[in-house]
Amino acid sequence: MTTSLDRDALLIGTQWRRPETDAMIEVISPHSEDVVARVPEGSVADIDSAVIAAREAFDRGPWPRMAPDERIEVVARLSALYAARLEEMATVISTEMGSPISFSNLAQAPAPWMMIEAFTKIAREFPWEETRAGALGGEVMVRREAVGVVAAIPPWNVPQFTVLSKVIPALLAGCTIVVKPAPETPLDSYLLAGLLIEAGVPEGVVSIVAGGREVGEHLVRHPGVDKVAFTGSTEAGRKIGAICGEQLKRCSLELGGKSAAIVLDDADLTTVVEGMKFLGVMNSGQACVAQTRVLVSRERHDEVAEALAEGIGSMVVGDPLDPATEIGPMVARRQQERVNSYIEIGRQEGARLLTGGTGRPDGLESGWYVRPTVFAGVDNSMRIAQEEIFGPVLSVIAYDDVDDAVRIANDSDYGLAGTVWTGDRDAGLGVARRVRTGTYGVNTYTMDFAAPFGGFKASGVGREFGPEGLAQYTELKSVYLGEPVPGAGS
């Protein structure tokens, strides 16, 4: 049976082409477990074709040689086209990966568009070329030139958000790009592909080839690729980083997290609970920045834990396309099994289960669902406090004083995000300065596209967003300007 989402071609060199093999990806609804679409599965040969097209377009095509304003104009057209398709994009993402439509309408679709707008503004003000007074006399011109052919590998949890965090700055810098979407979420990339063509991105500049790990590794290792931009697990990031290190290939890696929300004693409990209902289990807990460790003083531990359990436990679990749903399914059966295994590990480690557990949510006979879960009495050494679960599971951890809270927050292999909740903003800023993470929030958390996003420690290498994110797709060239040679041109 065919569906309206089925496709039979790949975007290679900004053109639709038949794939090299007949292999297909079946996209399965995480809610119904039915096949909702079939699309071509990219092969190693397809990746080779895409890299050849990208290499040709970069080495000899017009895109890297355009003035920045010309590239900005193309990206601005893409932004306008994207804005007109937000509702469709949100529905496609919720269909393929199970994100609640409320979250898709809030973040999965609008945030990428806002990112395009922000990068366009940044590119207009970016110092593509500047002249400095030389320390040894004379002048030095500093140019920022495109890094080359970029391999962009996004994950399945926020597919458009992560792919455009790579594609947009790469395009603005003058790079050419080969995108390898996750096999769980290829459908949104087809919608993006059509918009790129309609916006007038030149031939060869962008390819989108969905496939599995073998295809992704081939793309990373390909000698025609100059830079790899990856978002995903720390385990995969380490492997990609090692390959890039061997080849002296540029890479940026946005990896996992195990973020801590520190609740100071003067924090308003209602505000904390409402904050954690979003920040703790956003996208059904499938978010690298999720605040999954909630640190509370021993005096308030039980009070906060019970309030969190009531708030998280009352969230609506169900069909991701239902506007009332707050928690959708996991993206795949393996992810459901993984999260449930961690819930069982938490019980075995001695944590106290306040709400949730491994049983199927009431009224849901199919789908890869997990009950939103809160553990109390968690020790930070437990696996549920140290390892990224990537599901709707929160751990409440007691601390002795603020110094102890900061110590616990920093006692992690990760350093991606975090928050502090308090009635005293200055006290919150004091905590923010001491916690070793790449991003942080005082009584809130967001990703502002004007500021760099990324992590410390095992949470990654490099930054996305802001001028710093655009700079990741450039190389610096210094041109030393001497005095004119006497008699030249005569």
C-alpha cells in the first residue's frame, strides 16, 4: 500500500535522482506501529554521488564565489518558504517520530524557522573580511572563507532543528553540504529538500541521503568531505571525532547531556514544577538538554519530590497528533525498551519510585509508550543519575548546601545544560558561574540563536548558533599587505 508520504528519489546535488539500489526505509508510526511511508534507503554509492556533486560545486561552482549578500538572499527566500509550511512540517515530524503536536507546533517547526532568520541577520553583520594594523607594520587582511564540503548528520529527536543548525550556517558561509538524516525520520527532510530547490539553491550545493550507520560512517570517512557536523550520542561522537582526528578533518559534535536543575530553598514550588513539566520531559524526554536531575536541599526534598511526582504523573500520555497530549511515544521499540530498562535499574539501585514505572500507560494498547516517571532519594552515583536515559524519567537528589549542590551538578561526564531556581537572581547567577556547562538558565532555559550553544566535557566539541556557530563553517586566512612595488603596472 502506498501513502501520500511515500517517495522514490533522493536529493543529490540539489536535484531529484533515482537511488542506486532498490532498498527502502519503512517509516513506522511510534503511536500505531503501522508503516506510514516508504522512502529510498541511501547506499554507499549514493553517498559517493552526493559527495562528488558537492565537491564539484565547491571547487568549481558559483556558490562559494558569490558575495555573502547573494547567499543571504537565497537563504532569506528559503526562510519565507519555510514560514509558509510550519504547520505541515510540525505534523510530519509528529507523525514520523512521535513528538506531541503541541511541542512540534511550539518548537519542532517554528524554532528552525526562527533559527534561519537569526542566522540571516548574523550573516549580514559577520566580519567576512577585515583589515587590521599589523604588529610589525603595514596591514593584514583577515578573511573568513568557506570550510568546504560539509557532512551534516542530524539525529531523530529534533530532526529539522538539528539539520538546519548545520545547513543554514554552512550555506551562508559558502559551503556545500551532504545531509544524512536518521532512518527513523527521513520525511521532514523531503519537505526541506523541496524548499531548498524552490529557494534557488544552485545545482550540487545540497544533497540529502537518508540511511543507517554504515552509510553515515562512509560519509564521515569520505576523503571528499572537509568537515563533519554531528548531533547525537556521545558514543557515536567519540567515534566520529576519532575518525576526523586521524584525517585532520574539521568537526563539530553536539552530544549528550545529563543536566541538573538546582532548586534553592527560596524557589517557588509551583514555578519549579511547571518548569520541570517542560524542561524535564520536553519532547517526551527525548531531548539532550532535558533537566533530568533535580537537586533539592534535604529540608525540601520530600516536598519538592512529591509535588514533582504529582505534576509529572498527571501529564497526558497519548496520540502525538492529539493537541491534548503532553507525553508521546518513544521513537522506536528499542528506545522504549531502553527507557524501561533504566526504570528497572533505578528500582534495583534503591531509588524510591514515586510515579510511573515500566507498565504500559492506561488506555494505550499499541505504541512505544513509557509512563512518565519520578524517582526520589536518588544518589548521584546511581546509573539513573549518571547515564543519559533519553526518556521521561526524573531523578530527585538531595544536597546539603549550595556548595554541595554545585558539586553534585558538576559530578557528571556531561556538561551541556542546566538551571537554577531561586527568588534571588544574583544568587542564581552565582550558581550559574560555578556549574560547568555550555548553557545555563536562571529560572528559565532556552536556546537563544544569538548566543553559542554547545557543551563542556563529553557533551561535545564546538558551538552552534550565534556568530560563533557561523564561524564553525569558515576557515581563517591572513593576507599580508605590503607596499606597492615601485614601477609595477608601468
